[in-house]
Amino acid sequence: MNILPQQLNALDILNIFIEEHRICSPLDFEADETIMLNFNTTVSDWRCARDLKPWRPLSRFLNDEFNLTLPEQQWKSVLTPARKRTLREVCELIANHCSFTTVTPIQLLGTPCLSASVFMTLKKYLARRGVKVDDLKPSTSIAPYLTDYFSEMIEQIGIIAKGNKVFEVLDYHSTENKRPLSLNYFSSSKLNTGSIQTFRDVVEKIIAVNGQTSQP
């Protein structure tokens, strides 16, 4: 039976940050998309790369993103001083404390279906981040959700995909409303998501990039 393992290690966390940077930094004129993130990147450079807030609000954001309850002092130990601390320390702290459920196929009409399980897991993670998912279906267009919940969507899709690339392209045709982002949230009504048009597309891409198939 195929499964989608969700135990995240430090490298997975780093890949999630790299993918967030790839997607988010071109949409924020105060971010630096030229910075190449790695374990040796300082927290200061990471914050410049992503246009991230100072360590206190950043620590709260990371707690929310990875479903953690770490106290400020623990975050302070890896986020400050920003010019000396590195992403390795941040990634290791998160990996040592975060816990995500391994996704296993659920039974649909007597047949194991990994796609349905991934979809339900994504809904659960998004709901936990405050996204309204009551009417969410596999056929639902993803663009409006990215418009309304950009940060939350990118975070939770990235977590389930373990930092693997889901969106080949994510571009806003109109940047007239482009503004400094608060932890990289950006709103636009003209969003190009490439071949990823629906939540079903997202689910199937997550399964594909994790080397899985939706059938046993």
C-alpha cells in the first residue's frame, strides 16, 4: 500500500524555505530573489531574501506554519543574533519539534485512494491556518484561494510536498497593487498558476513529486 510519509527532517524544512523563496520573492519588491538559501545562510540574509519580519513576529509565524508551540526564548536562541545564526539551526529546531501525520490511502468504494487522503489532509492543514474550507472540493479552482490565503496556501502545500516543486509558475499579470508584504502575503485578481488549476491538480502533483502514485 502506497503512503505519503510526513516525517520532516532538517533538509525537508530547508527545501520548504527554498521553495517558498522561489515562489514568493519575485512577488515582493522588498525581497531579494537573488539570494541562494542553504544551511549556512544567516537568519539576517534569509529575512532579506523573503522580506521577513523581526524575530518575535517571525517566531509566531513559524509556530503557526509548522503547528508548533515553542516559546519565544527557544526561537530567540536560533533567530538571534541574526547575523550569526544560520538556517541550519532554525531547520533543526523545527524538525526536532514538528509532527505531521503520515498520509495513507483511505477506502473509497472499497478501493484504496491516496488522492482522497492527501486532499483531506490538505483541507485539515489549511483549516488549522484559518482557511475557510467548508465548500472546498477537488474541482475547486485554486486561484481564488491563493488570492485570499496566499501565505497559508503556499506554506501548507509546501509542507505536504516536503519542499518539492508543485507550482512550475506562479505569476501575477497585474502588479499595480503590489506592495510590501507581511510575511509574503500578496493579493491580486489576475493570477497565473500554470498547469495547476484546481485542488485536484495540486493533490496529484504532490503525489507525483513525492514519488508516489494514487493507486496501490
